[in-house]
Amino acid sequence: MPNNPNDHSSDASTPLIRFAAVQKTYDGETLVVKDLNLAIEPGEFVTLLGPSGSGKTTCLMMLAGFEVPTSGDIFLRDQRLNSVPPHKRNFGMVFQNYALFPHMTVEENIRYPLKTRRLPAAEADRKVSEILDMIQLRDFAKRRPAQLSGGQQQRVALARSLVFEPQLVLMDEPLGALDKQLREQMQLEIKHLHEQLGLTVVFVTHDQSEALTMSDRVAVFNDGVIQQIDTPSNLYEYPANAFVAQFIGENNTLAGRIESVEGERCRASFGEGAATGAVLGPALAVGDATHLSIRPERIKLNGAARDLPNRLSARVHEFIYLGDHLRVRCALPGNDDFVARVPVDAFDSHLQPGDTVELGWRDEDVRALDAP
């Protein structure tokens, strides 16, 4: 198979896919997708992430051609796709329910898109053989889907979507039906296939750890709008607003107010007279309400907190053992469900629920964000 099936144009500067001011409503009143502008480059793995009803699946369905934008345009390179039917877009699709033909063997399922494209038999044989090796299912070629595990069926569905070398592969919650261990294994397999074949992938999920594991960029949706599109590390470390901070990874929130600003830093009050230094988020000024965002792994306990600029006392609710670390759930001013993540080898085993601990953190580990 070629290294880059996306290279269908000499103009490398043109995005492969572009949404231009796209809106979608089903009832003529409520916009499910609002003024969407999004460019996807050849070879990118872009995930559309968000809660149910946020608009991510509707975007994928419009890109696939199963839904039509109410307004705006979708482009493949310079070709406007709005009125192009799904079967003429030449995109691969993988769904959660696999959608395999039960009466066909693995080999016949994978061959099907080549047959519909009337590929010569010898070429079709070669492509099917190559991809059976790639997904490590050559020994299962003559079996039917009912004789396969869930993970094997998902590999067959993936192979069928790739065998005709599409410009773009669309995946709608493809791993949702798998158990945790198999799901994590398949995440890596899909990522490796993406890198190996130079695929362009648009992936929809509501699972933020899946999005962080697999993607070059993640578009976080809420209420029909992309709240932030960025690399996984930037989404986690530099969330644009309180929704993104809360949706990506585990997060502690403290409702507060901006007391002073100095450059990109600020001082914010919260709870009953407590205060902290923080990184100032977009469009905030002195006097504004804010949600302070702090990741659990950035919080230090007792001796480890001693030299940190922000310290306060908290009462321990419980310890939750998770193998390499413990989640320490505490009550402190402004948040009765505040979590610190402590490595097992740094944990004081004498601590008991009900004890008072000192928590500490650095200014740069707190982000002052909008108060929704």
C-alpha cells in the first residue's frame, strides 16, 4: 500500500478538509452546530471530542455526507462537498457496531469495497492480502464475523475502511463496545496504522483519555461550538476556558475573584479568606469572577508543600489506592471535594481520614479561567 494515500493534489498548502461557517439545525430553531470553521491537514489525526449533544457526531455525519449543512460549506481540497453523495466522497468509515456483513467471511468483507469499485481481481487479491497481514488476521480470513472476538471484528471493519486507500477515514466511536484493555490496545493499533500509512483520520469520541492518546489535535465541542482545538498536551496544560479544563483530565475547581493582576499572573481570592497566585486566563481583569483550575498531580502534601508559595490546611475525607498513586480527597475552603494525587512512595502511611493536612502548589500550576 502507498505511504501516503492522501497525496491526491500537488497543492500541499491546501487543507484536505475545510469547514467554512457551517451551521446545522434539525428543527429550524435550535442550532446543533454553530458557525463551524475548521481546517484538517493531510495526514493529521483530528479528534472531535465532547459530551453527548455537543455537535461532534453531527459534524462527522455532515463530512460523511449523511447530513447536509443548513448553511456554510464543506470542502475537500477545492471541491465543495455539500451536494456530493456519501458513496462518491471516497471516504473510509468505521462505526461502533462494526457493520460487517454476517454472511461473508473476513476476506469477503474486506474485499467488498474493492468489488464495488470494480478493481481487477489480481490487484484486489494483493490489497486484501497486504491488509490481512497488517491487521494480523490472515489465519482468520475464512471465518465469519460471528466466529470472531469484538476486537477482531473491529480490526476487520478497520481493514475494510482502509483497503481502497481512501483520502480520509472517518471513525464514529469505533471502540465504544470494547472492554478497557482491548480498547487501549486498539487505540495504539489505530494510531500505528495512521502513522504507517500516512492516513488522514477524523475520529469522534466522548472519551477524553482516548482523544489524548491518539490525536495530533483535539477539537473540544460544547453546545455546538469548538471551545478549543489544540494538541493534547496544550489542552491539558493550557485550557482556554473552564469547560475545557473540567472536560480534559481530572481537575479541581475553586470559585474565586481576581484581586490583582501583574502581567500574565494574578492573585485570586476564594473560599473564606483564602488566596492563591495563578496564571491569568483570557479576557479577565481585576474584580472578575473566576474558576481557578488546579490538576490533582500538581498538589503537594505536608512536607512536600512546605516551601511552596500557596499553602492551606485541608481535612482528609478518604484515600483511594490506585496502584502507583493514591487519590487523597479533602475538604478545603471553597471545595469539599478537592483531590490531590500522591505517588505511593511519597505517601505518609500514618495519615487517617479526618486528619488535617497542609496542601501546597505553585502559582504556575493554577489557571484563572472564566466563571461560566
